[in-house]
Amino acid sequence: CGVFGVGGVADAANFVALGLHALQHRGQEAGGIVSHDAEHGFNSARRFGYVRDNFTKQSLMDTLPGPLAIGHVRYSTSGSKGNTQIRDVQPFFGEFSAGGAAIAHNGNIVNANALRRELIERGSIFQSNSDSECIIHLMARSLQRRVPERMQDALRRVEGAFSIVAMTRTKLIGVRDPLGVRPLVLGRLGEGWVLSSETCALDIIGAEFVREVEPGEMVIVENDVLTSHRPFAPRKPRFCVFEHVYFSRPDSILGGRSVYETRRQIGVELAREAPVEADLVCPVPDSGTPAAIGFSQESGIPYAMGIIRNQYMGRTFIEPTEQIRNMGVRLKLNVNRALIRGKRVVLVDDSVVRGTTSIKIREMILDAGAAEVHFRIASPPTAWPCFYGVDTPDRDKLLAASMSEAEMRDHLGVDSLRFISLDGLYRAVGEAGGRDAESPQYCDACFSGDYPIEPSDRIEQGFEL
Ligand code: 5GP
Ligand code: SF4
Ligand code: MG
């Protein structure tokens, strides 16, 4: 998901809408904005579909006045997956004794089931199926007087990954979990402040990047003044390495590194680790493009657009049902036949998850008369589900959970298949010495099975580490 907030700027919701539009790649199912103004109090609008189809209408934006607003773009990783109801769309908002608050959450709470059971037993009235709603109820029950302290109370009971943008009547609040699994950055817009999942959304509104909200940090903006707080015991951060590989936009800066440059470097590493003789290097667009450029530069094999993407389709994996996803590949990608015929082609993609995309692409490329097809993948084999906010399917649907690299190659029906090594990936994100096995620098659980936060709800449901 993507989160965005603006405080201390007239008609803040208009900037939030633009910010959410720039974060649309992080969630395409639905979006919402909450604002606050002196006359009406809190105002809220939540809609299915793209930001540009909803939050551009003057009649809707007129209902979201005020100098303080937060927003969220959603794709479901928990709650009613594939069957989102409007009540599951964020930001969530509630009135309680300390005054109202609204929150927008990116990440996933791994003990949400247990918290929810406990809260319902004690009388909380839930409105959604979302894990994030627990936070509002925990805040409402806290015995602290002020909202920021209530939020600290609440978040100390929550286990999982969270980058949160929240607001009260007068405050804009940003928090990251102690490991800093999901991104969150801070920007300035004139006298006002901005919080965003990624820097690309600061650019769109002309805000200036200030710094990242740090892992375990809570920032509070009131009357244009920012204060920093440390509600949690300090831990060594474990940022999501997959943000670098796929999730973030290539024009964003993560941890001081250009996402594009990291992805290009992954391609360079891949070309060194897994060279191949071929005539063309083609990306699977758009997610494989920067790595394909790096592969081509390092190998000297010419880069070409062998697959053309229809710009009017979204990201396939974010479509929540299997059926739509299967159709999606053909609706979205087509082979550039004249270019491919008779050629030995290296195809570079960011990841193989279920393998459905790769099989469709191999069929299309061979149909177009390619002589050979070699897959090079810009991440290690995805063998484990993510429980921290990225929608990987259950283990039994992950190709790499049950097959070796050679078995996957045969299953996909390609001439060769190679994934970047975990150390190669770490080098590409700037860790010259590779992965520190004793104390890894990133979360890489979907590749390694090394979960930095115990997924307690899932273990209760029978998941085995
Ligand atoms: P597959 O068809 O192998 O299930 O999906 C792989 C494609 O989905 C890749 O091209 C990639 O761009 C995209 N993808 C990236 N990340 C994820 C993820 O976390 N989950 C899923 N299902 N697909 C992803
Ligand atoms: Fe990122 Fe993978 Fe960790 Fe999930 S499991 S937070 S996708 S690295
Ligand atoms: Mg892709």
C-alpha cells in the first residue's frame, strides 16, 4: 500500500490526491483521503479504483477541505482479499475521548487476529476486516490523555511491519516500526510538512525531500513544528529488500540509493553470475527494465524492446484473483514479432512467483519464432510468503518452494533459467561484502525464510517456519 499526508498547507487534500496518484503502483484496488477543517471537523472519502478516476472530481474534493489531510492507496494483503469492501478501505477514522484520529497504514500486523479477538471480547466494535483497524481500537482504549501517547501505547502492543501516517485535529503523525520494514519519508512544502511512502510522490507536488522517518521513530507535526520521538526499544533495522527489487518506483530514492541504479546494478551482477550467449537482451516490462539495461551493459549483448507493454493495464500481480491475473498477462504484454524472429533472446524479469507470467511469456516468444529463450531473474527464488505487507501467495503456490532451479527451468520450458544470488542482490543494494548471515542488513524472508518478526497469527493457523 501507499500512504501520504500533508499538514500546514491550504487545501491539503488536493496535494494528497496528487501524492497518492504518484504512489498508485503501491496499490490499485482503492484509495481514500481524510481531511480536517475547523468548520466541519473530520471529512472522509473512500473509493474503489484509481486515484485519478475519483480524487480529481471537483465535487468530491470540495468535501475534503482544510489544512491537514492524509490518504492511502490499497492493495489487499490481509482482510477481505480479492473481495475488498469499501469498509476495508483506509484511512480509518474514529472519535474517542482524546478527540478523533485517522490512520493510514502500510505493512501488515502479524498478531492482528489475536488482538482483534481480545478487543472484541472487551467490547470493541469493529467495522472492517482489516488488520490496521486494531490500532484505532487500541488507541481508543489507552488510558493516556493525548493522542500521540495513545498511539505509542497502541503500537507497543502491535507486532509486524508498519509505516503509518496519522492525523488528529491539529497534528500530522508519522511512525515506522522498529525494524523499518516499509519505507516512509519526510518532505517540506513551503511552511508545511509532507509524509510519503516514497520520494517520487514528493517530486510530483514540488515538495523538498528532508529525510527518511527512521526505523522506530515517531514524528509529530503541529503548527508547522516537527518533533521526533522514540517510542520503541532500539533494534537493528531490517528494511524490505524487495522494495529495491520491485515494489518501489525506479525514480524513488531509498536509503540514499536510487532505486533505478540499484536495479541496473542487479542486472550487472546477474550478467556476471549467469552469463549466456545470445543476440538480444529484452526486459519483461516494466518491472524488468532497469535490470535488463544493466545486463545488456555488462554483457555487451544489445538491449531491445522485444515485449511491448500496453500502458493502460495495471500491475498484474496486484489483481487479486487468479483468473484476472491469468488474463492480465495477455492483455498487458505483446511480443514485438519482427524483432524476435530467429533470435536467441535473454529475458530479464524482476521475480518468478507462481510462474504464470513466465510461462505465458515463453509461449508468446516462441510463437514469434525466437531461436532460444533464456530467463534471468533480478531476485533470488521466491520460496516463502511475505507477512509484512507484500502479497505473495501461500507457500504451495510458490514455484520455488517445491522446485529446484533446474526443475523450474523445465517447468517453464525455457533453455536456461538463472536467479541472482542473495549475496549478489546485497552487493547490488550497496553491501559490498554481501549478506551478513549472522545479522542480515535487510529483511529478505521471502527469499531466505529468515523472518525477522515472528508471524504469530500464521503460526497459529498452521504455518511452519
Ligand atoms: P508470477 O506470474 O511468476 O506469479 O508473477 C511474477 C510477476 O509478477 C513478475 O513479473 C513481477 O513483476 C510480478 N510480481 C512482483 N512481485 C510480486 C509479488 O510479490 N507477488 C506476486 N504475485 N507477483 C509479483
Ligand atoms: Fe520484503 Fe520479502 Fe521481507 Fe516481505 S518478506 S518485507 S517482500 S523482503
Ligand atoms: Mg513484472
